[in-house]
Amino acid sequence: MAEKNVVDAEDGPAAPYDGIDERKQDKLAEGAAILGGEEAAKEYGYVSRGLKSRHIQFIALGGTIGTGLFLGIGSALTRAGPLSVLLGYTFTGVAIFAMMQCLGEMATWLPLPGSIPQFCARYVDDALGFAVGWNNWYANSITICAEISAASVVIGYWEGAQGVNVAVWITIILIAIIFLNIFAVAIYGEAEFVFASVKIVTIVGLLIMAFIVDVGGNPRGVRYGFAFWKDPGAMLEYDAPGDLGRFLGLFSTLVNAAFSYGGVELVAVAAGEAENPRKNIPKAVRRVFWRILFFYVLGSLAIGVLVSSTDDHLLSAQESGAPGAAQSPWVIGIQNAGITVLPSIINAVILTSASSSGNAFLYTGSRYLYALAQNRQAPRFFLTCSERGVPWIAVLSTAVIGLLTYLSVQGEGGAAEAFEWFQNITTIAGLFTWCSICIAYLGFYKALKAQGIDRDTLIFKSPFQPYTAWFALTYFAIIIIFNGFHVFIQGNWKTSSFIAAYIGIPIYFFLFFSWKLIKKTKWKSPAEADLFTGKAALDAEDAHWPEQIPRNALEKFWFWLA
């Protein structure tokens, strides 16, 4: 075999790999470029591009849709009213879309596994990469707890499961998601493809059902229209009377919406293990728009016309911590319309969604740990991959944090209380992640300009930059600062709520400044930002992906969908 040179960490020539076929040479070249030399690639292995186009597209559409859209939206409705919920989810959706445009441009330029910490380190400061990497890791790890805790609550909806200790359900779900992550990324991809399909079909069905029920197509023949927007009102007062109270109600929905959108950046995290990423990642990022519009915006609108914000069943279920579908405004709206066959089905979907999100966050958490090790900001043994390209030490280390879910076993209502704590903490950590993405993009944008790279030549070019990034950054920063406003209202102080709302801020800045002081890192100037390490090997790999030409109308539709 002819000798084939590969690209090392500095994109210069490296020693050839004799006796290895061309495909494996290119894979080892990619591993060498990313990990920091061919010896590191040989010692630790490298992740495999086992996520097919359909995996990536369905992960983008429904991968991290979890309990927020099915359960958490109910508390926002009772607190703020239907119009506030619709506006809150819409405003946050616009900011999310803006952030994803930034991330999509960077991830298409350099599709690396667990890419966000690397972008922050390359384009801004190593300390920012360290902070966002560890912040992401603990946030994703705790979100696993939040989703497993929610799933254990959901199971308690069924009468036959109510006598079983919640620890049993926690154990079963935790083992299941470890199984789906530990063997091969393709297994994870297939699981998420199925889970996302179930969620997408369910939400589409619920939207259609909500429309039919609203116009009078229900057993009781009642035409709802926008009756609940008139009585008790479109925007409820919260913590203050009058317009101020209605504004505070609207603002309170922004935090709830942020939790529901959590993990939307997963598609870029998966870029390093996606087939043909330069084609599939831009397509997936564009589809985030439709996910926001159909699932979150139309979903929040449907909830507002199906059920009253002062519905007795909804309020009593929230107050008592009733399990699963009993707290879902979807189920309560359906029951109020006289439809009795759907609650258990929807509860099963909520359980599937919670388990699916736990599965997705175990994947992303492990890849953040992997990325930190690539940046030499975590022990190098986290780079160790199995023969099938799974960083198994990172997976198991992340899964260990899932054991915190057993805290929800303590006392009556422990699972519901633990879920609320986990939700608050992970929401703020997620907001910091999105802020960091915007900051990294601003560094990337300046670096392209300083190094003479025309953005018109990019495969994926996000619109209205850098204003898009500045808008999203400002929006998320405002939510972080004011998310705990409720505890400062006279008579509302609760130490535990204050800690849950703001503990993420000192954690993030401690991570940033500790690494900056210890390593004496400096902000990267645009002219010196690292745009090219590893890019040549990834560019060379593009030639291996075959062009898919549809043979008939059915295949044309499938290629468009997936």
C-alpha cells in the first residue's frame, strides 16, 4: 500500500501509517488532529461517526423534548395566563433560534465531538472553554437526575405502580439509559430516532386534537374559541397588581420556557459523531425553527385554549404533587372536553419523553467530558474509547451523577421536590451555556474577519451577524440576572429558592476565574484565534460521503425528511 500522510495537531505532515487501509488512515488522521497527535489517537482511540442523517434530523426535531412541554408548562399557565405563556415561549424561541444559528455556523466549520468547550477555548479564552465545559457537564449530569426523577413521578400515575418504592423505577431507568449509551453511538442514535418519532407524532396529534376540540368537535359539543383568554384573562397578575403584575407573570414564563428548550444545542454536540456533518448539521440547525414553531409556540397556544389557568383540577394536582398525567394540562383539557381514552396514553408518552431526555443528556454530558479532556482540562483517560468509538469512561463517570436521583426517595413528595430543585439549577446552567455559545461566536466572527476569510464562502452562513449573537446573549443574560426575582418580593423570601435560582452564577464564575488564575490564560486576539487545527483532516473526510440520489418520489421525500 502506498504510504499516506496524515495531519497532526498542527495540520503539518506526520508519519505515515503503514498497513492500514485508506478509510482507517483517514479516521486515525482525524483522531490525531483532534486529540493532539497520532500517539494520542492510537492510545485512546477516537469517536466513531455512527450517527446517520435520520438520527441527526430527528435528534434536532425532538431529541430533548421532555417534561417541560408536557408537564412544566402547566405551572407557567396557572401562574401567568395563556397569552403570557404563548409570548414567553415565543420570545425565548426567537432567542434560541438566534443562538442556534451561531452554533450551526461554528459546528459546520469545525464539526468536533462535544464542540462547545473547544469553540470557547479556541476563539475566546481557554478559561471560558474550561468554565463552559464543566458547567455543561454538571448541568447535563443533573438534568439526567431531573428527567429520571420526573419519570419516576410519572410512573406513579398508574394505580398498579403506586405501591412500589420509587427507587425501583429510578434504578430501571438509569440502567436502561446507560445501556443505550455504552455500547455504540449507533444504538443511542436508533433509540433517539424512535423516541423522537413518538414525541413528534404525539405532539402533532395533540395539536390537531386541540384544534378540533376548540372548534366544537368534542363529545360535549362545546366550542371553546378563546373563552379562557377572556375569563379568567389572557395575562394574570403575579406578585404585584396591575400592569406590573402582568409583566412579572410574563417574565416568570421565560425561565419555564428556558427549561423546556434545554438541550436544544445537542445537535451541534453530536456533530463530531455525525455522518457527512457538513451536509447534515446545517439541515438540522435549520429545522430547529420548525421545532420551535410547531412544538413550542403552537403547543403553548393549544394549551391556552384547552384549559383554564384557574382550572380546579390543574391547581389541585400541582398543589398535591399528583403524579404524571394528573398534572399535565393536556390531559386535564382532554378530560374536561369529555374525552376519556387518552390520559394513560399521554402519560406513557410523558414517561417516554422523560426517559428519552435522560438518555440524550447522558450522551451530551459524556461528550462534554470528552471535549474537556481534548482541551487538556480534564484527565486524558476520559478520551479512552471502545473499539466502537464510545468514550466509555466518560459515559460511566457522567452516569454516576445520576445516582443523586435517589435523593428523591426521601420523604413524601420527595421526587416532585427534587425535580423542582434539579429544574431550577439546570435551567441557569443551560442559560450560561447559551451565553457562552454567543460569546464564542463573536470571537469566531472577529477571527474570520481578521484572518481574511469571507463568510460568503462558508457552507453555512447565519444571518444578521453579529447582531443575532448580541441579541441572544443579552436576552439570556437578563434571564440569568432576574430569574429569582420572586424571592425578593416582600413576604416571598425562601432561602432554598434563592440558592436554587442563583447558585449557578458563582459556580460558573468560579470555574472561569480559577482556571484563568491558575493557568494565567489570555483572551485570544482575533488574528491568533485557532480556526484551523484539525480542519484539514475533517475536510478530507468530506470526500468519502457518497452523494444520495433519490430513485423515486418516496425516496425523494425520505431524503428531504431525514
